[in-house]
Amino acid sequence: MLGSLTRRRLLSATGAAVALGGGYTAFLPRAAAQSAPREVRRIAIMTPERGTDMGWNQAGITAARAAAQRLGVQLEVAEGLGYPDIRPIMRELAANGADLIIAHASGYNNTAFEIGVERNVPVAVVDTPRKVTRPGLVVDYTLSGHEGAYIAGALAARKTRTGTLGIVVSGEPPSWNSQSHAFAQGARSVRANIPIRYAVIGPAAFSDAPGGRRVAEAVIAAGADIIFGQGNGATMGMLQAITTARATDGGQAWLIDVIGDKSQAAPNHLLTSVLWDITETIIKMVEDIRAGRFGSRRYTIGLADGSVRLLRTRHITDAEWAEVEAVKQRIVSGQVQVPYVADAAAVRALMSDVQAPAAR
């Protein structure tokens, strides 16, 4: 059986649920050709946490549902998996007829490569070094909202009362690094010498809510009144810190989140969020498999097509939002360039203070 933390369902293009059998199914052979066009009738997505986190997991599942609806294909969701041996689950997804498996966690990439090759099933992996990708079969879809993070940094530099910003991350994967780098650049475009305190909860502390709270409290105590938090489940701990700790000037602290909208969880302390919509990314994956070109291009999200945008909350004034829109237009037009920098050492070099293990 798949275990109590795993909720499985098969969704038609209309969203109707169909019950699945609990046992593993025998392996079904597939055509050997990896670069030839393939039909895609069913896709699957695997996530380490449930799709209710208002972040990475929910964004992936929501986008997969929307993509399946638009493409007219079935969707199988395997959520709340954690980080066990995912081989049995991936083999079952393949045996159930998945024509694309989206392994929506950096901790899945090596195993996903192995099973994709073993079952000859197209697999999408994230935060993946070249050694675990294979064009036509196993493809990386590491995304970044760095353009939005730049705008968030500029907003934070204008909004801060203490004159110090913080960045708290649950690890240093490429997506987090590129957004941290862009946030710092955006802030420094407004205030060239603004101090930025940078702290890493752990090397892969994506679900560490207590660690998120502990580290965020330390960054607030070090002077930051606005924290750019990138954590997945760890972000819930950051929200606890934001809502209970006071900034060094005695006022409240703010959180800038990423990927999803957590304003319902902390309506009085969420300043904004760099929102992602990866629906088009999944649609492009399916189109590429059908055309026999899976792995021929890099998948991206950005401001120009609306797949990255800033969340406007009631805490942002009309004047501040007008400046947000102005910076956005300068980026979209090319007047302002926001480089994609995914190297942890380069990120740390921008910071005024670093609380993290040495970059590897």
C-alpha cells in the first residue's frame, strides 16, 4: 500500500475523481524510441507535501489540474509523499499509464531519473544537475521568479523602517538562489548600501517549520523588519515568527513570500508574495513530448506573460504599487536586466551578513 500520508486520485479533464486500486500494478512495456513523438493521454505529479500548503506543492498540483483541463488529458496526483524511496510509487504511476511524470521535489531527481530510464517514461525533474537529465526522456524544469523578486526587493527597500532587510531560505537550490540574488539587487537599486541579513535554515530544510521560526526570529533580532522568506513548509514557521516577534524599532515585522498566496494565514503580516503560475510550463512539456522535442528547450516563467507577478495586499499604498508597476515595465521592456544567478557563493557575496554553512 502507498501509506496513510499519500492521497491518490485520478482526475479526468473535467476534474471528476475516479477511485484507484491500492496494490501495485505489473509493469507495462513501452516503445523503446525516446526521441520520437508520443501520445500523451495521462500525466501524473508527485509532491512531498499535500497540495494545501499555499506554496510549492499546491502551486504544482493546481497548475497540473489546470493544464490537464486545457489539454483534455487525465491527471493522477500523488501528494504528501515525503522523501521515502519513491521507486514503487513511480513504477505504479508508469504502470497505470502515465505518459509524463512530474517529480515535483528536488529530493526526487536522482530516483526519478532512474525510474524514467527504467520504464522509458518521460519524467520532469527539478533542481537537477546535468548528470541526471536525458533529452527526450528526463528533463529539468527548474523555474525562477527572479524578475518578481527584484521588484519585491525594491519595494522592501522603500518600505523598511529599520533600514535593514532579511532573507531566510530553507536551502540553496537554484530557484531560491536566483530569487535571493535578484531580491538583493532590487533592494540595492533603491538603497545602494542597505544591509541585508542572509540566513539558511539548513541544507534541505524545506519542511522545517520550527527551524523557519527560529531563524526568522534571529534575523528580526538582528535588525530586519522585512524578511524575504523562501521555505515551502518552513515558511509556516517564518510566519509564526513574523506574527509574534517585534522589530528592533518596536514595530511589526513583515514577510515577503514566494510562489503562493498566504495572506489568509497571516493577513496582517504578509506584505506581498512573488507568485508563480506554472500551468503553461506543464502544457509546454506535453506539447514537446507530443512533438518529439522534449528536452529541447529550457522552461521559464516571467513577468512578460504573467506567470510571475507580485501579490498586491492592502499594506501596499497606491504610490508604492505605482512604483512596482513602473519597475515591472522597465524589466519587461528590457530597460532593466535581471540576471539569473543560481550560484550560492555569488548570492552570499551580496549579503551584509551570512548565517549558513560554507558554500559547496
